[in-house]
Amino acid sequence: MIISRSAASLAAIAAVVMALHAGAQPAQAAPHLLLPSLPTLQSTVVIDIDRLPKWQRVRDWIVDSAAANGDPALGRWASWATSLRSLPVAARLDAINRRVNTEFRYAPDLDAWGVRNHWGTPSEIVAKGATDCKGFAIMKFWLSRLAGLDDSKLAFLVGILPHTHQMHAVLLADVDGTPAVLDILHDDVVDIAGFGDFRPLLAADLHALHLFVQRLAGKDTPPITELPRCDSGRPKDR
């Protein structure tokens, strides 16, 4: 399903970004290792995770080592991801991307959760069996950590697909020094060089938020976008 945007929703989108950007003080965090490789990146503003509570909630779940305890369904996912550690990084990520893309049904937030703006934890996503592109990326983030990837090699990335003008979320990961994308729209892990039409807006890791800004008339200006929603589904789910 593709959701069209109205002028009113674009105004709300702008308000979200401006609220995040206005008065932001750079967080005390090193620049994310993957970010300089993004093709359209010009500069970033680093801010604290608590400026985006929906990601903070997911982040807190991910770093809680006991989060999957007591849930057999999550335990099976965790055991499977851990079993991948002996494989090369590329093979681990490829397995994660393909399995998550196969196992879950794409559904917009309103259909899956009854609200427009939900960022699900892996436990919620597994229980529901369906999610939007944010949920696919979040699930892959969690599994990649369990598969042995370092936190500095992972980022939850939100942006716009220019050919559709829709919001989209993916997992950005380092594959032996080359940034790559795990995407609901692709079964294969895609090298960032082949993802050049993606306009990044926000990267979230476990330590900070990275807002991407564009230079306009000599000033850093935040892009107009809606951070919480994700409207790009797989062709087979539309």
C-alpha cells in the first residue's frame, strides 16, 4: 500500500524536524563511522537520543540483554542469529536480510498497531508478525548485534526515496569496510554505492541521533520530512 501525502502532512513533517533541530546541542559522541560514506551527506547535527523518544524506547529494548529471555519465539530468533557468528560478515547480513524480509508481512502502522506513529520493538514485531519498513530495519539491527556486529558498524537510517517521494527506513551496516544497506525492497544486501538515490535524513545508533542537513544560502537547513512514518512497502505487499 502506498500512502499519499497532503500539504497538511508536509507541514506536520516540517514541524517534527524543526522541533528536533531547533536549539540542538551536539551530543558528546564520536561521528558514526558509516556516515561519511553516504552519497548525499553534506553535514550532520548530532543530538541526544532523548530528543526522539520512539527511538529511545527501541534502543533501550535492544541494549537490554535480558529482553528476549522468557519469550520462546524471540529466543529462537536470538539463537539463530548467534549461530551466524562463524560466517563472514557479508553472509551474516545476507542471511538476516533475507529471513526477516521473508518471515514478516509488510503492514502500515495504522493497520498493524492502530496508530500512525509506532516504532515497534523486536518483541512486538515478532508477536504481531507484521510491521512497516521501520520495523524491518529495527529487527535487522537487533539480529545483526546478536550475530556479532559491533555497534559502531550499525545505524538505523531514515530517508526519502526520490523516485517515489516516500519515506523509507533501512539498516546501514559495515561489510568489511564497505557500507551496505539491508532493505525490505531488496533480497540482497545492497552496496551503498548502488543506493545513491536515497536521500538520508536521520541516522540513529545506540548512542546518538544524527540529523542530516543540507546547505542553502550558506546556512545549514534541516530537510522537510516526517521522521516517524514509513510508507514504502514491498511491491508484493501493495
